[in-house]
Amino acid sequence: MLLAIDTGNTNTLFAIHDGESWRAQWRSATDSTKTADDYAVWLTQLLELNDLKLSSIDDCIISTVVPQSLFNQRNLARRYLNVEPFVIGENVDLGVPVRYPKPSEVGADRLVNAVGAHAAYDGPLIVIDSGTATTFDIVGEDGAFEGGIIAPGINLSMKALHEAAAKLPRVAIQRPPRVIGDDTVVAMQSGVFWGYIGLIDGLVERIKAEYARDMTVIATGGVASLFEGSSARIDRFDQDLTIRGLQLIYERNIARAAVEA
């Protein structure tokens, strides 16, 4: 079985694939101080709840945008799974071109999303990933990563609003019952929520105009589901985009290793 780890700035996703389907997925708050032992204890307990065992995992692939976490996650694979993990960005074949002046500057999650999106959807794509940051990435017709846009994430914006303004409370992000707020909470929710819908729809329009081709827009990420039914420009919502990309990259590199052997 394969353990796929996707480490973002806010959350880390652990997913188990048995060769045919994803058996389980768990999210944990990203904490760069967690040791390999911490991960092993936590993961063992969750596996047992799903009638799985740590000893059944025989391979691992890691995508991370938090370099400080990689050391301990790599040790988890080495010490407890007895494997050397595949790490996105470290001599791993993505299988698609990266048309970027400095490919090393591109976040691993953005590249993995490009692979996962190209495998599932035709034509040039815009992939919107809503997390700590909101990214808009361009995937060419041949699957190439062609650049994109990075904006603050919706949770980050709400947090900044609360922390910078003494009288504004911390509120949950949700679609408000109306656009014009008649109290502070609804006014804040409306500003952030509909402000992000405006950000998404406006940037998609500008991207399409500059790219000068029809493009399919795919949304993914932890808060993407908030926008379902509200954005006029998002064509598909796909929460499995990243783990699909990790699985495909893993399979491609296993196959390459077998040929080279």
C-alpha cells in the first residue's frame, strides 16, 4: 500500500492507496515540530480504526511546501515503513513539462495539482486551489505547468481583518444570508465571501482573455466547497485532485525505476 503525504502551510493530508482505490484519508494541522515517532503513533492509531496496519504500507510519496516538516516525514518513511520516500522536487519525474523560468520556485502542490488535473480533464485548464493561499495555475493542453497567480487565502484574509481591527470579531467563514450586512458579523462574512467570489471570477476572466483560448476551470482545496453554486466561472469542484496527482507521479516513477533496473 502507498502512503501519500501532502503538507500544506495549514493542514497536512495523509492518504492510503491499496493499488486500486483510496482506503482512507486524514487531515492534521501542519506542525513542523512533530517527530517521526509522533507521526508513527498518530498514524498507527488511525490505521487501526480502518482495519489497516502500518506494516502493510510498503511505499511513500511526499509533497510539501513546508521544508521544516520534510526531515521528520522522511524519517517516518525510513524508520517505520522501511522505504525511501519519493519527494516531489527531488529527482522525481512529474511526467509533464514545467514552463517556468525557475521551476524550483514552484510549490510542489501546484505541480502535483497540474498532473492530477491533466489526467482527469481535457484542454487547457485553470486550477484554483483554495488553502492558506489561493492559487490560480495554468495547465496547458499537453499538461504543462505554465504559471499562474498567488493571492492570500480566504481564511488568511479573515484572520488579518480580525487582528488588524480592534473592534472586529473573529467569525466563521460562510456564505452570508444576504450581501448587505445589517450587523458586523454578516458584514464581515459578506465582504470576505463575496469579495473572494469577485476575486475568483474576475481573475478567471482576465486569465482567459490573456490566454485567448477556452479553458476549463477546476477548483480544489480545503475551502473550495464554500464557493460551489456561488461562482459563475468555476466548472468543476474536485477535492481529489492533489492525491490523484501524487498517485500518478508515484506510478510513473515506479515504472521508470523498474525499466532502469
